[in-house]
Amino acid sequence: HAHTLVIEKGTGRLFGFGENGRGQICGFASAASSGAITNQPPQQQHALQTPLGLSKEHFVDVAAGLFHSAAVTKRGELVTWGCGRFGQCLVPTKVPYTTQDGLVGSNAAAAASSSSTVGRWHPADGSKLVQVACGRRHTVALDEHGRVWTLGDNKYGQLGRRQRSKDVTNTLANAEPQLVDGPLGKMNSGCDAIRSGWSHILALVRSDNDSGGGAMMYGWGRNDKGQLGMVSTERHVPVPQLLKPMSNAIDSSESAISIQSACCGAESSHVLDVGGNLHSTGWNEHGNLAIGLDGGSGRQDCYLSWTVTSGVRVVAPPPSKAERKLFAAGGAHLITMVT
């Protein structure tokens, strides 16, 4: 990903900067005139900018895909903008440019002669959305009842539902959010967190009487590099599957992981256990799992099962009740900190 999205604390206003070639920052695409594109929006947006028509919105969550962006409003509505070629964005809603959008100079000229890529959606039953995550060509949303909705590219099963025959030939058939198959597509599933890599997804589920024993974790999508930690290299997992990660420790022993939280890299997955240890699986070509470069599976660039992240155990201070360990993964790197 080459663009960044942030939400201002207090106001809920959204800003973006970085790569803007598909309108993933500005929220509009160039209009063609006599076969030529005029007033093209800037390819790189260095200054903070709010997408077209969204300056008055209050947002609670935001996510960046490769060439698209998505956010959830305080009202529980999903908003997407940018490239929608693979159905990862909603059908655009016509949003006229006004001076209230705060655009000036070339940005204002481009917006005035362009078409908006901003689309809006909420579940037909009036449920509010609370979280959103983006992959390379797909979008995932979680509603207040624990249901998971997906839209976009389904090449590796990342939409979490069996391929419908009409979807095979019509990419835009997946541009309308639909529920995933299985328990995560039902009311009160207990799901409270969704995370997405480029082509795989993790979802955490907690029970009402959770006593600190850890969350259950579902995973689906691409798995050819061990992204889901299932030991096998099954090409893809088309529907959410309950994962029961067993971590390989340095001394080669195995133990069940009690999951506290999770995150995804481009082609990797990482979980934090209740004891404060990190465990990783998947693509490791650049050492991004922090477990060395000698893959136990015999493939130096991939780990097919969960392995404790030894580097973090060395540099992290002893855990205490007043501390939290935060971690995040980029395309090919991992970072953690204690607060």
C-alpha cells in the first residue's frame, strides 16, 4: 500500500495522503472529454486531503487497500472510494463538487470536471457497521451484531462464500456487500475484530462469558504461503474455517495459543497471546516474521505453521498489568511496542 488514511480525534474527520493515481485519496476520477482525460487529479497527494463530499462526515474506522479506501461513519454506514475494478468499492453515489470540500487550485479544477468514486451502503435491516478492513482487491466490514460482510475480488476465496456461478463471469456482482458463509454470517456470532492481508482474512470471536482465556479465530482466503497457519499449503480456503493455532516454540515443543489479538501482513498473519508473546505464520522472505530466514517447512521464504516470534521476546520488557503490547504488520515488516 502506498497511501495513508487517518481520522482526527474528536472531530472524526478523515484525511489521506500518498499515492492517488486511482482516486484513493481524493475520492474522484478524471472524466474523459473527446477521448482525452482532462484535469487529472494529482498522482501523489502530499498534503492532507479529505475525500470529495466527505468533509462533514464523522468517521469511526478507516482502512486502506492497494488502490482503494474504505471507512465507517458514526451512523454505521460503509463508505468506499478509489479503484473499484474488481468490485472492491461500492457503486459510486453522485456527489457534486462544492467549495465546502476545501479543494483549491488544480485539485478544485479536477474535482469540478470529474466523477465521484465515493459509494455508500448499510445493511437493509438497519444494522450499524462498526469496523472495516481492506485487502488488495476486497473489502470486509463487521456489523454491530457480529456479522461479517465482504465485497470485491474472490480469486482466492477471500470473500468467505462459495463462488456463485454468476460471479465467475461478472466481477461487479461482488460489488454489493454480502454475508460470509457459516457462523460469522449469522446474528450474534461473537465476532468483534476483523483483519485482512492482501488476499486472506482473520476474524476473532469472543464469548459473553470470556474469562480471559483467549478468543477463537476464524480464517479464510489465500493460503499458499501458509498465511492461515494450517500446516498444509492448500491453495485457498473459500469459507471461514475455525483455526486452532499451535505454536512451535524454540525448543520444538508445541502448545495451544490463547489468542488476545491478531493482525495481518500482506501474505502473513500474527497473533498476540494472553501471555504477551507474538506468534507468526506465512511469508517470511524478508524476515518479516521476526523468526529468522530458515523456514522449518524447508522453504526459506515461508512458514506453514505458527512459530513464536523470538526477537520480540528478547527486546520486550516484562509484562505488567499496566502495560499493553501493540503490534502491526506492513507488506513485508513487523513492528511492536509496549505502552
